[in-house]
Amino acid sequence: MLDGLLFAGDDIGIHDRTGDLLKEKTMTEIRVPTLGESVTEATIGRWFKKAGDPVAVDEPLVELETDKVTIEVPAPSAGTLSEIIAADGATVAVGALLGQITDGAGAAKPAAASAK
């Protein structure tokens, strides 16, 4: 008669078929940053990574081109580049969603280049 009741200490969440509690994956959005006072849009020059590739925090992911400047947008978190939403050559507005990173076991932060 007590089936379905929750008791203190019970795990609440989604469980897989073995009964293990599944960890929720967190997604981080990659968005077009503010590009300057008068700049409202940019063109995707190229992506440096493909969907499914591991990424490190601050690693360059995509190149944006405007009539005034070309910038590289860095990864806001480490994980896996799970989705590219804006393809090469697309025109995107400031704040537009470019892609998503599934947070977690990504690459380590890239090492700084050694001085010669």
C-alpha cells in the first residue's frame, strides 16, 4: 500500500534502466558578442571546430567578420561542441545564438604559447 510514496532521503530524478540516477547535462549557449557601438551584425567567417569536438574554456571556436573587424569568439565553457546553429557564411545579429556546448569532459584549457 505504500508503493509510490516518497520518503526522506529518496533520490528524486530521472533514473536509467538499472536504477542509477542520471546526471543532467548542462548546455552553454555560444552567442554573438557585442561588436562595437555601431555594429549590429556580423558574418560567420568559419568555425574552427566541428559538432562533436571537445572544446576548452577560452579556446577560439568561430570567426566573425564585420566591415570593420574580424574577431574570434572563444568557448564560454569546457565540454563538447554539441550543435552549430549558424553555419559558415551566415549573417547573424549581435546576441544571436551561434551554437551550444554540452558542459563536462572537454579539453583542458589550451596552454599559452612559449616565448622564444
